[in-house]
Amino acid sequence: MAMPKRIVSAALYAGFVCSSQLIAEDEMVKSIMELRSDVEALYTQIDNNKETYKSQMKSYALQISDNEAQINRQETALKLTKQNIEKMEKKLESSGSATVDLKPIIDEAVTALEREIRAGIPFKVDERIAALHQIKSDLENKNITQEKALALTWASYDDALRLTKEIGQFKQEITLDGKATMAKIAKVGSVMMFFATPDDRVGYVKQNGKQYDYVVAMETSERDQIIDLFDALQKQIRTGYFTLPNALLTRGVNQ
């Protein structure tokens, strides 16, 4: 006996519905599994980010501590410079009348300042020392009086102190890769010094024991920071917040 068409159609429809439900449930299970996998991946990423953040904060804390220590040493060097000036003042006071021979005092002051210039930031070192030698030469040849030589020496000390606070852009010859080249210089007091050459190399002065080296910045972030500093100084902007490479210089007087 043949099955009625209506019953066959209903059976087929029921089978189709069941099949559709199974497919939908399977897709839902897959979706849930994918969501669980995504959530687990997010938790893992969060944990990794936490560890990275902790490491960065630790690194920043160590860098801040190191910078503070270096700044304290630089401040100590500045105090020593002021002490040298005070010593010269006391010697002048004890020298009495103008008839006293001032040459030994001048020689001692010039020698002390020359030693400080050679030990300090490599900013126009040859020019500054040549100016001191000129004072001694003029005094030896009696082209200037002792009083004049003393005044010029005193002015040189004032310039040395001014340079510790001065922020600006200059030009001077530097030695890079064993070759002398004229470069723009960005000087931040006596604690940092950056350079930019005509061939678009930029970098900073790095202290290496008792000498200073010119280091070319290779990282994009450091290059951008140095370029921004030169741009600001070119626009006569000398105050504000600047992010710079860690290039603090710490050598000072009597080191």
C-alpha cells in the first residue's frame, strides 16, 4: 500500500529540520571553541604585556636612578670649579698691593683652568686653550700688564662657568670615523652634547673613561630625538620638554 504524499513530505521536512539543527549546533560549538581560544589568547597576551610593562618600569627606574647619580656628580664638579675661583679670590686678597708680582697667581690659575677644559665637555677645546696660552704669551712678552692678564684670566673663568649653563647651537670641527669634519653642535650646558654633520649623520658625545667619543645614532627614535632638538634650537627654543638619548657626561674638574 503506497504511503500518502503528505506523510512523505512531512517526514522529509522533519529530516531536513533535524539536519539543519545539527549543522547549526555544530557551527555554534565551533564558534564557542573559537571564542574560548580567542579569550585564552587575550589572557596570555595580557599576562605577557604585564611582564613587559614590569620590565620596562624596572628599566626606567634604573635609568632614572643612574641619571640622578650622574647629575649629582656633575653638580659636584661645578662646586669644585667655584671652589677654585674662591681660592683665586683669596689669593688675590692676600696679595696686597698692586706692586706684588701677580705672575705666579696667573700661571696657576691658567694651568688649573686649562686642566679643567681638557677634562670637561669637548666643546671648542682647542680655541679655549689657545686663548689661555695667548694670555700667558702676551704676559711673557710684556704686551699686556699683569693686571690685564689677571682680568683676562678671570674673564676666562667666568666663560667656563657660563658654558656649564648655556644651551645653544654652534659649529665646530669633530673627529668622526677617524676623519675631521665640520659639524653643527647642540650643547646642553656641560652635561650633554649632540652633533649633526653635512651628510645627515647625527649622534652624541659619549664619555669613555678619560676621553670622549662621537657616536652616530643608529636607532630611528634616537635620530628623531636629536633632529627635534636641533630644530628647536634653530627656532631659538631653549626651554621646554625634550626627550633625548641618555648621553649624560659626568667628568668634571680634578677628575
